[in-house]
Amino acid sequence: MIKELFGSYNGRDVYRYTLDNGTIRMCILNWGCVIQKLIFDGVDVECGFDKMEEYAECRDYYGATVGRYANRIANGKLNIGGCE
């Protein structure tokens, strides 16, 4: 694992942690556990930013990880082709 300074947000340092097993390399920011890069066999498959300022300005949650309550809405229902 490699730890490096990525930038700062509201006066606090943001670090990027890189994990690499030879096939997959993933870069994670300690700013909300954002996946900044996900590289599989040399191809970057994650739409991330190169600078912390870009993450701070964007409100689209690029690289966001979600917790155990994602996609769980009380009494949630979905209709497809008339079937619930």
C-alpha cells in the first residue's frame, strides 16, 4: 500500500491510498472513501478526478462508495410491465 498526500479540504489533508495486486490497482481517498482510480489490466475503469479541488467542486458523487443502507427504502416498490 502506498500513502500520498492528494490535496486538502477545509484545511484538512486528504490522502490517497493505492492498493495493487498486479492485475488491479485501486486508489482510494480518505475523503469519504472515494475510489479515485480503478485500473484493471492497464485500463482505468473509474471516472475520477486528478485534483482534490475537482472533487470539492463536483456534486455528482464520482467514485462514491455506499454503505449497507444503499438501495433500501422503506416500503419501496417498483412496477415493470404491470408487475410489482
